[in-house]
Amino acid sequence: MIPNYFHQLFLSFGDDQDIKLVIGIAYLIASVMFIMGLKYLSSPRTARRGMFMAEGGMALAIVTTLLDQHIVSLEWIILGLVIGSVAGYIMLLYTPMTAMPQRTALSHAFGALAAGLVGVTKYYTGHVKLDDHGLMVAIGLEVILGGLTFTGSMIAFMKLQGTIKGAPVRYPGQNLVNFVTIAVLLGSFGYLIYEPGASTLFYVLAVVSLVFGVSLVLPIGAADMPVVMSLLNAYAGLAGAATGFALDNNVLIIAGALDGASGVILSIIMTKAMNRSMTNVLFGGFGSTAVATEAHEVTGSIKNQSPEEAAAILDIAESVIIVPGYGMAVSQAQHSSKKLADYLIKKGKKVRFAIHPVAGRMPGHMNVLLAEAGVDYDLLCDMEHINDDFPTTDVSIVIGANDVVNPAAKEDKSSPIYGMPILNVDNSRTVMVLKRGMSPGFSGIENELFYKDNCVMVFGDAKKTLDSFVVSLQELDA
């Protein structure tokens, strides 16, 4: 065994009371850094500073924890540190920015698994006494939230990665199974609080939690992944807070509570942006084939243009709004989008990017991609700040977005997305839609925008199309 030299070294300068004081002060500083980091993350301009602040707080919390007298040896900590560091570095090297949703889902899964395993270990090693009802509450929440978040996040990862289909997976009696599973979880949890010594029931609770994560996320379509990701983030944070109570660790409680609260708030924002309730997201199966048949038939004709013809329209435009969607991530067109925007701005045109809250497959997906491409933060506009500007915009370029620009949300009461706030690109003088084909969005319904008189389709890979725009504009200027 490798003894805890950190604790022993500090004892040479004081006693255990001094160590407790230092740990308390360091945890307080780390907690403040977490809070400030979260505050800075509220703006794209300060987000990088927020990440560094949060990372510094976590580093301080880890180093401080090594002073704890309960850590009697370091071999497992060192082994975990090496494995985690190597795994993180490999993910850094090989995970493209377009795969950020999948990587985020894995982070939620691993963090939740760690919290759940702490709870199982705490119970297995006999730390829970027969009359320790409060500790049983904390451990039970750890296991429930950790288990369902782990398997739920893994299902989300596989849906995003394409390992399993992104459409909702439905089966007869699905909601009944979910409600029965919830009843078993709550019943087992309640009895364990009353009788902490019911060990068999505890392990049943752990297994059912894992099963519930699968049954909860499997029926949810890829269109709802932004909400699911933020909700799983909340679950992982709450599991971390429960771990803090179980281990009597204040910084874990604070960090977990911050993570959980921010995840819940973000989930509410996401559902509001989709004009749907949380229960509808979790149990509605948005995106299923059955829903798609409810929309009325779309009439009209498609107007197809070549990149060269579309570039000629851009050449005479004075104002342009670019609307990115999941298709931009798929084609990795964020750098080409910036190249086009830079060239148009150089020509004296007004260019901005319109960001819908649920565009992409995770909260802030489009912001992350455009920031990675180096797009100026001042060019990124939220939906509520730019929607009124579309009527005075000469050209709106829609890059792989679908449901978030579908006028059916405003005009067709029979549509499953009716009432969902959208970007009003249809009010622009000209709309250019960049798509590979005519496949509908994840809601499964036709996009009425494509048939509008002011809309033209430019079919092909978005990255190649945007590059063609720039080449054609350069030729026109030559």
C-alpha cells in the first residue's frame, strides 16, 4: 500500500483540526470558482474563462481531498488518475467537434456510474447501520440517479452515434412498464429507508435503476436529444450531490447541486423552446411514424438552383442571416460557413447567424461548432433577438435545419409541432435551403418552407455547397 503522504506531511505543520480548517477553506474557494465558472458560461464571450475557472476549482477540490484523513492509501487513486488522464487525452485527440453530443453523453454516463458505484460500495462495506435512515436516503438516491443516468446516457450515446436508430423505439404497454418500474423503484427506496438492512432489496433497486434508464430514453427520438442531454446532466449532478451527503463532502454537495439545478433549468428552457411539456418529451415519443401521418398534405413545387445561381443572388444581397442546423454538424460545414460569412462581410454585407435553442443534438450544439470554427461571438444571435429582423433580410441561408424553421409550427394546427417557436426565415425576401435531399426532419413531417414561393433548394453536401458559393462570388468579383 502507498500511504497518504499528503496527510502525513501536513500533520508535521499542525494537527487534524488544522487540516479540517484548511480543507474547509479550500472547498469554499473551489465552490466559489464553480459558481463563477457557471456564471461566465452564460455568455459565449466569457465561456472559455468560465471553463478555466471551473477546471481550476475542480483541481483545487481534488488536491484538497487528498488531505482527508479517511484516505489511508493512494494506490487506487493514482491508478484511477492515470487511467482517467490517458482516456481523457485520447478522447481529446480523436473526438471531432461534430461528435460533442456523443462525448457529452459519455461524460454523463461515466460520472453517474462513479456516483452509483460509490453508493453500492458504501452499502456493501457495511457503512449503513440498521438505524441510519438519513444515510440510506443519500445512498438510495445515489444508486437510483446514478444507475438510470448511466444506462440512459449510454442509450443517448448510441442514438447519437447511429449505433441504434434515432427514431423512438415503441412497444405495446410501454408507458405502463415505465410506470410500474417507477413504482418498484419508489417502493423499494421507501422500504429501504424504513429498513436499511434489507440488502437483497437494495441490489434489486440498483438493477431496476439500470433497467429504468434504458426504458426511459429508448422511446425518445433524436429530435428530443437536447432536452434529454440537459435532463441527464441534471440527474448526474443530483447523483453527485447525493454522493456528497453520503461521504460528508461539502464540495461534492455544492458542485452536484449546481450541476443538477442548471440542468433542470436548461431542460425547462429546452422544452419551452419546443412548446412541449417535460412529460410529453419523456413519454410522448415525438418523431414516431404515427405522429407524422397527422400533418396535412403539403402542396406546391420545389425550386432547385445550382450553387452558381444561388451565389449570384448572394452577390446582390445587402443582408444575410445564416441558420445552422444538425446538417451543418453532419457535413462538418462550420468552417465553410465562417469562410462564406467572412467573404460576405468583406464585401460590405451585413451577416449574422441565427441560433435556435434546440438546433442540433445537445444544448448549445451550434454555438460550440461555430465557436470552434472561430466565428465572432457578436455574429451569433438568439432566436428572440433576431426573429423580428427576418422581414428586412434579403437572404436567409438554412444549413441542414428542418423542424426549427418549419412554418407548419405557426400555420398548421394539425401539425405535431404546432405552437413550437421557430426561426421566421420564411419571412425573408429569399430563403436558400442547403440539404442533401428531401428527407423530413426528426419530427417526421414535411417542411412547408421548401414549397414557399420565396424558397430555393440547393441540393448537395453543405460544406461543398458553401465552398462553391465562395468560389462563385470570387469569380463574380474578378
